[in-house]
Amino acid sequence: MTSQDWLTNFDGRLIGFLTGVSLAGAVGYYYLLEEYNSASESLMSSVQELQQSTEKVRDYAQRIESIDKDLTKLKKTAATEQQLDETKIQLRKLYDTLNIEHLELKTHVWGLEKDLNTLLVSDENKK
């Protein structure tokens, strides 16, 4: 084999090797690019799901804060059990007082009726 043939064979092998490496590199790059796009889409999907979940959590937190504020307002305005018991006692006292005053008024009216009857009877006897 002459040096010319050897150089030609070497050039052919080198060109074949470089072509093979280039083709393998291109296929590998294409595969890598597809994997990158797939991973990127998956990541974007996960980020969107995370964002939606975060918004839901934020909405729930706002609802909880609103309910907590409402509860605090209700606690401030609501009567305690002790206050209700005191109000019941006062109401019973008031009812008892009204009942006693009603009975006293009935007694007084009865006394007036009795005095009136006595006067009427004495006026009839005088006639």
C-alpha cells in the first residue's frame, strides 16, 4: 500500500468517522432538545398547578381571616353566660315587682269598691 492509498483511506475513514460523530451528535442533540422541551413543559405545568394551589390557599387564608374578624366582633357584642344569668334574675325581679304592684292595685281598687258600696248602702238607708 502506498502512502497515497494510505492517505486516501485515512481521509475516507476520517471523513466517515467525522460524519458518524456529527450524525450521532445531531441525533443526540435532537433527543436532548426534545427531552428539554418535555421537561420544560412539565415544569411549566407544575408551576401553574402550584400557582393555582397558592391562590386557593390565599383565598382560604383570606376567608379564615374574615371569619376570625367576624368572630371577634361577635365575641365583643355577644352576652356572656353570666350576663344572661344576671339579666334573667333582673327580669324575674321586675316581673315579681310588677306582680306585687298589680296585686296592690287590685287590693286598692277592692278597697275603693268596698268604700263605695258602704257609701251607697248608707245613702240608701238614709232615704
